[in-house]
Amino acid sequence: MSTTSSAPVKPTRVPVWKVVLGSLLGFILIIAAGYVIKQYKNEPRVADQKVIEERLERLSKLREEEKLVVSTYQWEDKATGVVRIPLEQAMVLTVEELKAKPIRPSSVPVQPVLTPASSATTPATPATPATPAASSPAKKGN
């Protein structure tokens, strides 16, 4: 026969101050770990001064090339006679060209905006653009 005793074990009580202190320390540890992880992830990568200088040099060269492209005349395709002109000159020519064109109604078709309630009850009709003669002031004779 076995000689094991089944005497009831008396549970021991943990003092409340130990539970509170342990919970507080655990909470502080979790907050500190979160702060450290946040700082680690937000820290920018360290770049060598040499890498920074190389990038700045490449950027300045690129900007010089772009400035040269938009400010000088160059052949785009000599065989077909296509020439690149300075940007400022192109803007002046475009404004002059647009001023020389007559004002007329747009040839782009305009589709009305339909709401679900109106599309079920009435068919869509295309909008007619206003004519320029109607919008110009009438001339007075002397």
C-alpha cells in the first residue's frame, strides 16, 4: 500500500503591496520597451559625409543640365528639322499664337451630370454652348 497523505494544503496569501508593486513594475517595463522600440525605429540612418557630398554634386550637375536644356537652342532631330527652343521663347510664341486664334465655341461634347432620380424620369439632353456673339457687348453707332 502507498503511504501518501492527502492532507489539505493551506493556500498562502500574497500581500497586496507585492501585487501592486509587481503590476506597477511590469507596466513601467512595458512602457520603457515601447519607448525604446519607437526611438530605434524613428532614428534616421547615418549617412557618410562622402555620400552626402556625392549626392549634392550629382544634384547640382543635374540642375545645370536641366537649366541648359530649357534655356538654349538645340537640335532635337536634325534630320527632320525639329529644334528645341528656350522655354521663355516658347511661352511668348504660345501666347502670341493663342491671341491670334479666334474665340469660338468648344468642339468638346459636354455630357450633363445626371442624378439617379432625374435619370429614371427624364431623358438626357445635350447642353448647347453659348455663342461668342451673344456674350460680346453691342457696338454703339456715332
